[in-house]
Amino acid sequence: MRLKKIVVFVFSLILMCIIETGTARADDALPYTIKVNRAKNCITVYSKDEKGEYTIPYKAMVCSTGLNEGSTPVGAFVITDKYDWNKLVDGSYGQYCTRIVDSVMFHSVPYFAKAKNRLEFQEFNKLGEPASLGCVRLLVSDAKWIFDNCPAGTVVEIYDDQVSPGPLGKPVFKKVPEDHPYKDWDPSDDDVNNPWKTLSPVIEGVSDKEVMEGRSVDLLDTVTAKDIIGNDISALIKVEGDYNEKIPGVYDLKYTITDSFGYYAEAGFKLTIKQKEVTTTKKQVETTTTISENSDKKTDKNSVVTIGIIAFITLLASIIISLLMKNNY
């Protein structure tokens, strides 16, 4: 009986270890959780902290939730099925579809047909505001990211917060002009045939800069940028590279920018920090000259006095010697 209890205890212990190991592996297979702010049409993806809890804001996305109240449900759900393309309830098609619950999915803005060059561009321009029949619409790049990185079992929380879009804010979204020749493609689609890929953001007003040692410099002054559509995105320009305003030298720096569709551009420039020059003012020269002249005058006066004293001592000595000689005779 005692042996039997020992065997049962050991078996139970082994089973617990297997269960715990399996749970740990399952958790490791779910690197992210997704929170959809329905009120702000913004998504924040969270990754794990050191304790294994999803507290680190990792990525933000602009989205479009249901146009009608309640068509996008509030609550916590778990990702299940996935489809490269899927026919939607209105007969249109979506790319990179990931099911949240029932017929509600993450997917791209709808297409008129199962073809990447048949985008419903008018619906595309509604991203960032309620527009769908209940699904969560995304840029193709964002729908694909969820499709590739968030496996079945990933938790999706849909909630309302009218004040804050999320800790990373709501990404900037720029509309495509209706007369643009590439309007039938999603600009963020990484397909090699996407004509948008022939374009890139433009950084203008770049030039080398000089500043005196110890003085601050506005490196973004006169520098502007436009995205692939032509919208001003100067506020997104970043300066990359290290320099020290207190150390003279020539520093190689660059401007970089990534537009809302993920397109990148950079432009290099040189920052020269000049060493301070020691300058002598007219007043300083005059003061130095005056001091020198006064010093010379003082020296001349002292010399005259010294010579007079020596002459007097010499005369006095002569008189004393003469008197002594007279007395000896």
C-alpha cells in the first residue's frame, strides 16, 4: 500500500510538471495581446514584461470599426481562424483575415474583387473612423502583421475610451487623392507589383550646417518632408547621429523619415562645430598700450632717481675720504 501511494505521488508530480511545461510553452507561443479602442479607432499591441504579463506597448495601428453601434462587440475574445483572402458579408473581399469572434475579423480595407489592384479606395480613405459592418479594418501592412505574428489563442480586447487612443497614440493616416493613378492599390502592401513601391518620401531643404562651439543649433530649421502621396509630414523628421556642441569638429548626421504607409527616406549632412576664437577688442589694445606706456614712464623716473642717489653717495664718500686724509697729515 505504501509503495502504491509513493507511485501515485510520483506520477502526480510528473503529470504536474508536464502540465506546467505545456502551459509555459503555450504562453511562449503567444507573444502579444491586442487591444482595440473602438471609440478612437486605434489598436495597441502589447508584448510581455519580465513577469510574463502583457504590459509593454509594442505597436500602434489605425483602424476602422463598425459604423453601426454594437456591430463591433466589446469584450475579450481569442483569435481562431485565418485566411489570406476571404469573401466578406457584403460580397467584397478582404486580405489577411484573422477571426476575432463569429463573423468579426481583422482584415484589410475591402476590395471589389479578389485582386490587389481592386481596392475600394473610397473606403480606404475612411481608415481611422467608423466605417465597417463590424469587422476591424486595417492597412494591409497591419493586417498582415497580425496575420503573421499573432497565432490562434491570442487575446483580443475590444473596449471604449473616448479620452486616450492608447499609450502610443493614434498613428497619423493620410488619404489617397481620388485622382491618383495608384489609388486602386493599398500603399502599404509589400507586394512587388505594387506601383507605390516606385515612390519614396522626399526630404527637402537639407544642407550642411555650422555653429560656434558651445552654442545650440536648430538642425530642423528649413528642413521639410512629404510622404509618397505629397502630404506634408515634416513633423515626423528625425535627426540621427551623435554630436557634442561643446566639442569642435565635423560630425556626420542624417535626417530620416518613415511615412504612415511605412515608406522610408534619409538624407545625410555635416555639422561643423567651430572652435571659439580669442578676439582682442580695441579697448583691450588701448588699455594694454596705456599700461605699457605708464610702465615705461615709471621705469624712466625710477632710473633718474637711482642715478641721483648713486651720485649723491659718491660725492659724500669723496668728501669723507678728503677729510680723513687731512686729519692724517
